[in-house]
Amino acid sequence: MATVGARRVALNAAMSTASRKLCGNAAQLSNRRALQRACRHASTSGKLFRGVESAAFGGSLEFRKAGPEFPVFQIMGEDGVLPEGAALPFSLEEGMRMYELMVRSAVYDQFLQTVQRQGRISFYCTNFGEEAASVGSAAALKDQDMIWPQYRELGMFLWRGLTPQRIVDQNIGNEGDTSKGRNLQVHYCMLDKNVQTVHAVLGTQVPQAPGAGYAYRLGKEDRVSVAYFGDGAASEGDALTALNFASVYKSQTLFICRNNGYSISTGVEDQYGGDGIAGRGLAFGIPSVRVDGNDLIAVYMATKEARRISVEQGTPVLLELMTYRVGDHTTSDDSKAYRREKPEEVEEWKKKGPIPRWRRYLESQGVWDAPKQDSLEALARSEIVDAFKAGEAKKKPPIKDCFTDVYTELPWHLEEQWQFMEKHVREYSDDYNLSKFRDLDGPLPAMDPSRVLSKPLTTPPPPSTQTERTTMVNAINDALSIALEKNPKCVLFGQDVGFGGVFRCSMGLRDKFGADRVMNAPVAEQAIAGFAVGLSCAGWSAIAEIQFADYIFPAFDQIVNEIAKYRYRNAGGGAGNIVIRTPCSAVGHGSMYHSQSPESFFAHCPGLKIVVPRGPRQAKGLLLSAVRDPDPVLFFEPKVLYRHVFEDADGDVPVGDYELPLGQAEVVREGSDITLVGWGTQVMRMQAAADRAAKEGISCEVIDLQTIIPWDVDAVEASVKKTGRLVVTHEAPSTNGFGAEIAQKIQERCFLSLEAPIARVCGWDTHFPYAFEEVYLPSVARLQDAIRKSMSF
């Protein structure tokens, strides 16, 4: 905070000096009005423009490259001597515990690096030289604080209680691993201790932390959300958008950047321009500090003070901990091949690292000596060696754990795949090492045949018989209002959502529920998705809006690598109650950036549910179901239907709260000759094509899939076994569209019932063309043509 204030004082002084110089040289200015503008100050309101702090105009053209130099906060120097008059911010006993954990971290690292070289684990990532940044910061936090780690925070995990056995079990991937053997080495998880799973994709955890921090601020909790990341991850767009979101939403978040000089082989000289990472916080109005990350006392004090500021002032804080990576990036590289420093310089860094520094202090206090050091290292090595022996004796988890936790419960297709695999590995036992896996050397586990049926696992009560005729946009608004009213820990946010959204789906909701729960979001789709993760992990329900489905791709990484995988990598816990709403498909004038139907991109990714409603009645019921579903849901809203006037029952929306089951198709029209399957806008086109076909004596059965994942295969199968023919249609391009999956599965199940090849009527394999929309779209005429060809085959 002092640094921020100093910068502002210096900035104001510079502006004042410039103004005096300009006014003093008035004779040199030929235009009196220009002089007056140069010397004129802002009105008493203070700021000249919204969103900036400028309070005065200036007549001199000044480009600024940097502000005052950031000092590096340090208490104890490399000699391990505490300055005169300085006192420890913790007890000597606590300091000894921190030291013991730093030593344990180094001993465990050395052993696990060795066993990796022996081929007993496949990969490892050490923490050498950075122990104080991890242990010192963790010690300054409170147990209730939520931590979002990267992969070099072993000391933090040890402080939170990670045992040698859990370390080993995770690195081996055995049945003792709390993540069921699913994650790469060093990807620890301690949900029981408020620590999320280590993130493999660089920087993706950073925009998630502000979501949780915002929830803590709304709840007025003495709690912060803490994102650890490195100088390399700081270059990611996720990190920059996270700073902005945290600042805008005043999220109780600590951003702890461990600047160790390298991102694999890329040194900081090639990683960024400017003065490190701390200065970036100031651009977003975030209190920021640079700390000697090898000074345990300084790290502890800075973190503790940052936490106090964050909770008391309701603000994020950025800490840049300066340290040095003395080891390799991982066991997969050799840093001697790319280090800029000479070997003797690296040795000097080792000598002035956190463990030698803090040891010198403890020895100066008479509480530590060489025998104690030897005893501690021997004990630590014994702990990790014994744990490894026990870990190697354990089996891998049961085969079913390959399939569980993708969703809260196994949907039909995963149940089907698991049941197949249990039988397959036993039948082909020579190709699999059955003895390695738990329970594979025994009889088949119990299997419920009903679980492979595609019906929803739970069915909500029927809606009210009282209905009102309305539009889809109003039905969605009503659903959002009910969701927010029924759950006080539900938040709706996205670009322009406070105003009502570009299609006015959230009109009036901000006035009804307040700006804290119906929020405009900065224009950063990946941060919108990441923020939703944080809210969910904090126990809140997140309804995020992406303004157009075409704009969802910056959030693709957060959706497919984070949201979809969260439950699986955490083995059951984590992000769930998330709905991402987005308007999709053609609108009549949208061209390639306002007309896309991207559902198939996400259908390929396990862990997501995907819904596309066809009308007001479906939109309201399915959206309320999606909001309350424990799994993440992508809710695609065909925007051309928002204000379409539905004259049939689809426009009659039940009054009040109701849900429609996810994963259940609806037979919109019964028929006997051919089955038409689609979703969203295509349902109207299928019905129109069916009307034309009826005039030719062809009876079409029309099915609205409604949910793409999990899709109702049984409903389609039953229909095709009756009709013998199938046409699948969607607006997305034909190649690799979801229609291909439907066609394959129905061919597999209904091969002997088919009277004609399965046909697909889809968008062409081009980008969506403005001038050729009527040519591009899978129109009624193209559907009619496909029906005729199928019937005449």
C-alpha cells in the first residue's frame, strides 16, 4: 500500500511540475486558448473521464514507460542475521517447524527425483531453492483460506498436512491416491484442507481464484482465495484477465507469483518486458509488493499483511516473490543446456537459498546444530523411503474408477463402456496385467442392466397445468428470476448482463436481485468461465453468459480443460453447479461470427452436459434443470427463436417453478415411415418438412433430442426400429458434427432394421456465409429431399 501511495504522490508531483512549467512559458505559446486548456484543472468532481484517475489536462506530450522502482521487501539478508531491533513475526517454535518442513521438502524431492531416474515413477518436479516461498506464504494463511496451487508448492502442501504416504501414492498412481490414479505426478489435491488440485495447464487456476474470493466477500467471510503461479504463467492471458476481474469485483484474492527466473528454458529476459510482475497489479489498481522469496520472514510478513488488507479492505493483492530455480524444470530436462548463469553462480544461489539462510539464524539462536540437521534429514528420508515401499506394494484402483466422477453419476454411455471393459479385460486377460488392478483377479462386479438405458436417472415432478403464452426470451428471463430467488447463493454474470444482455434475457433482474448477484463482466470470456469455477468451488451456483456462441472459443480452455475435468481430477469434488448460457445458430443476418452452432466441439469432451431448447416451454424447464444440476451444463439458446411467436403448445409455458429432465428426448410428432432427429431451430424445419411429406403420403416421426450430452439413444433407437429410416439434421457443419455420432450409434443398434442408409442434413463444411445463408442452412427443402431419397431407396 505504501508503494501505491508513493507512486501516486510522485505522479501528482510530476503533473504539477509540468503544469507550472507550461504556465510559466506563456509568452512562448501563440494560442492563448491552448495555454488555458493546458493549465486548466478538473472540476471539483475530480476525474476528467470515467475509468481513469486523471484530474488535469496537460499541454506537454509525455509518454511514460515506467514508474518508480519497486523495492524488494527483505528482513533477513543472506547471512541469516536479523537486523537490530527487528523481531520475529512468529514464535521460534513455529520458525523451527517451518524449517523442518523446508528440509523435508528438499529431502523428499531428492528421493523422488532419484526413483524417477530409476524408472519407478515416470516424472517428477522438484522445488529446490524455492522452499521459503511455499512454506512461508502457507504459514501466514489461515486454514479456511482456499488455495489454487501450481506444481511447485510442495512446502505449502506439507504445511497443510500432506503426508509422505499421500505424496508417494499420488506419484505412483495407486489405489491409495485420493485422485484415483488419474493425475500426472506432483498433481496433489487436498480438498479436505481447502487446497484444489495442482493445475497442469499453465495459469488456468489464476482466473478461478477470484470467483471464490468474490463469494467470500459477498458472504463477509474471514477468508481469502489464493492463486499460486510462476513468472511463465504470468504471461498467460488467464493471469491478466484474472487481475482485472479480481479488481473489478473487489475479490478477496491473493495472487502469489513465484518469480524464479525461468519458465522451463525461457528466462525472464525472453518472458516479459518491463519491471517484473508486481508492476502489473498497479495497472489494475491492485495493492502490490515485491518480496525476497528466499527470506522466510519477509515472505511470511508480506503474505500475512496482504491477507489482512484483502479481507479488511475487500481487495485483491499481488505478491511477487523473487527466488531462483536451482534445479531443473522437471526430470524431463537438463537445465545445464540452457541456463544463462555459470555453474559457479548457480552454486552461489544454492548457498544463499532459504534453507541455508534460515539454518544460520537458528544456529545463531542456539536451537540448531549439525547433529540435529543430520537427524532431521535421516528421519525425512526414512519417512519417504518407507512410504514408497508401502506405495509400491499397493495395486492400481479398480477399473470402474476409470469411468466414475466424469459426472456425478455414470450416464448410460459410460455405464455401457464400463460394463464392456470389465468383461473385455477378463476375456483378453493375456493382453492385460490383471494382477495390477484391484478386484480384476476376482469375479465380475454386480452390474445393473437398467443403468445402460438412456432414460434420466431422476425425473422431476410434472409442471403446473396453468400456463401462459409467452416468448422464449421471456421464459428464460422467468427461469433466471426463479433460480436467483430460490437460491440466494446463485450469481448471474456476463457481458452486458446487468443491462439485460444484448437480447434482453436478463432484463430487470439486476434491479430485482442487486448488482452483487446480477453483474456485468469485463470482456474476457476465459475469465468469465474461470470465475464461474471459483464461485462453484466456494459453494455458489454460477450462471455465466457468453454474449454469442461464436465468442465462446476464448473460454474453450477453461471449459474443456478445467470445468469439464474438474470433478474427474478431484475424484468427486470441485466445480459443478455451473451453467454457461450462450445464444447460438443462425439469425438471418449474422454471418460467420454471429451464427455458429458449436455444440459438437464440446460434445467431444467428457464431463459436460449440453442442452439446446426448441421453444419457450422447453427453455424454461430445461434451464431450471440445468441450473440445479450438479454437473456443468452448456445451454445453447437459438437466438432466432427468442421472439418467435409459437402458436402451438411450445409457447404455452407453465406458471411458476418447474423442471424438464436432462437427457430425455421428446417425440414431437409420431409417425411410421421415417424418423427425423434434430434439436433447436431444426425442430421447426423438421416439422415443416414432415407437413410436406404428409401431403405425399409419408408419415414422419419427429424427435427433438433436447439434450446433446447425454443424448437419449433409446428413444431414437425405438423410433428407427419402428420406421426403418433415419434423417439427422443440425445447423453445424456436417463433418464431425454430432449427427455423425447419432448415425453411428443407431447403425450399430439398428442395422438389421434399417431400410435405407442413414442420412444427414447439415450445414455445409464452409464458414457461415452472410450472402448465402439460405443456401448454407439445412432447409425444409433439403430435408424434404432427404426424406424422398430415403423413402425411394
